[in-house]
Amino acid sequence: MNRNVLSRRVLAGVALAALALTGCASNNNSTEPGGSGGDSAYANLSGELKASGASFPDAYYQEVIEAFKGEAGNLTVTYNATGSGTGKKQFGEGLVDFAGTDSLVKDTDGVAAGSFLYVPTVAAPITVSFNLQGVDKLQLSPETLAKIFQTDIKTWDDAAIKADNPGVELPSTPIVVAHRSDGSGTTSNFTKYLDAAAAGTWKLGSGDTVAWPASTQGGEKNTGVAQIVQQTNGAVGYVDLSDAKATGLKFAAIKNKDGQFVEPTLEGTTAGLEGAEIADDLSYNPLNAAGATAYPITAPTFIIVKTSYGDAAKAELVKGFLTYLLNDGQDLAKEIDFAPLPASLKEKALAQVDKIQG
């Protein structure tokens, strides 16, 4: 579990215990936490929602689901972080009520065109996390990054890495590239970034999966990649900020479109969002955005929902949960290293939710 999430829940438990003792002493008949939600606008929601998909926003979704229990105690929401590819497939097969994805739906995902809507939720930086004994700070340009991940550069003292890091003593340690082994929106966004920022250098294309060189190592979900990096001297991999921080990883500053080396922060993510163009279907791409302070590997994430559920009660449950996520749930984002939506995009996302039919 993400350390920030765990600490929040421990503090919440302490607070609830104190509240319970106070209630006993004063004989108050207050609503119990986790019950029907009392006067909550969501208190009348009752049933079950199942979802799966992207592991990139999993820490955020789990935190929102946990908080939502206190508002809609009779509604059970589960989210299984299977990866974007599996989530889209399960959604198309009708196995889940909604799915999380960091990449857009393609014809090969098994989701019928016109049968779904994109609902943006949060955004976050994809870090380039590394484990290199004796080196705590690292800067990488897009071209150098591309060469590292397609294994054209094989040791950390390569001339290209030295050029990005003047004055830093780099060892001759072999580079171990770690990547996602499952179909992943994180992979899609990371490779789309390299396609755009290192055009002409990056040769592997982009997508939920790519043909990584045989010498690289694959890990399942963001946590799997983080584990490889954590355990291997010389390793480098792409990991969402929340999991990278929870695992204690170091991450590189990446050269952005304006020529500035920027570290993966929420401030840099927000700057990247400000430069993104939003399509009519609410898909958007903040990767390689312009701006001196923009972190260039800023990734969006979405929930895909049915345009019509054929079940009015189910549609109301989905709309209720997503309305909470886009309102109260946005306040939880920064505490778990995710950037909330800009106000204008949030309003568009809420309007999208209103389009869901029973």
C-alpha cells in the first residue's frame, strides 16, 4: 500500500477512535462511520460496482473508494489494478461496470465505437526512476533517454549521459532497463512521449505494448517495474510518481520542450496540463507540453463508462461514484502525488458523467 495512503488511514483510525469515545461519554446518537452516510447526498446509493484497469492511478482510486465508504456505506466499489489493456478488454466483455485507462481505446481493445465515454480523473508524472550506486541526481535529454531504453546506450558512463550531466562522476555500471510486461497505459504514454520528443532517435514505436530488446527486464504493473529498479544496481525504469516515492526510488530530471531540465513534481504536472489541448471527447495529451516549468512526461488517466447501461439503477450508481470522485475526490489527489483536474476540465468531465444513460 502507498505509504501516504497508509498514514492517512492510520490517522483516520485514530480520529475515529477518539470520536467514538467522545460519543460514548456524551451519549450522542451520531451516525457511525462507514454506515449509510447519514445526510450525505450519496446515502441512498446501494449496490455494487466492479471496475478494473490502469495501475498508474490505482493509489488514487483506492483512496477515493475508501473515503466514499463514509458517504455511501451501502454501495460497494471495487477497483482491480490489472493494467489498462486488461481493463479495456474486461470492459468490452461486460465483466466490469467501468474501467481505468491511461491510453485511448483502439479497435483491437474489443470496445465498440460509440458505446463508451471518456471521463478524465487526474494526471501525474511518469518518473524515470533509477538505482545507481553513488549517484543521487541525474539529468536526461529525450534523445539520451530514447537511446537508453532501446539499449543503444549500455553503460552509465556513456558520452551522451555525461553530456547531460556535466561535473557528475558516472560509473561504468551496465544499464538494466526495466519496463512493463503487461499491456499498459503507462507504457503507451511513455513511448508516445519518446516518439514525440525524440523523433528520429526512438525506433520502437508506441502503444500499450512495444517490442522491447531481449536484454531488458519486464515487471507487472508499476509496482513490478519499481521493484526491479529498487533491487538492481544500474537499473532504470518508468514508474508513476506515487509508486516511485512509496518505493523510495530516485528519479531523473528530464529536459523539456523549452530546454529546461525539470523534475517530476505536481507543480510541473500542472504546468503540463495547462498546455494540453482537449478534444471534444475529453481525451487530451499533455505529453511534451511547452512551458519552462512543464514536466514533459505528464500523463493523463481516464475512466471509461458505458453511454447506456440498460439498467437505470446501475447507471445511477456509476454517476454517483464518479460525481463524488470529480468533486470531493479531487481534494485527495495531491496527498497521494496526483494532480487534480483544472477547473474547466473538471466541469467538462462532470457534464460527461451527466450523459450516462440508464
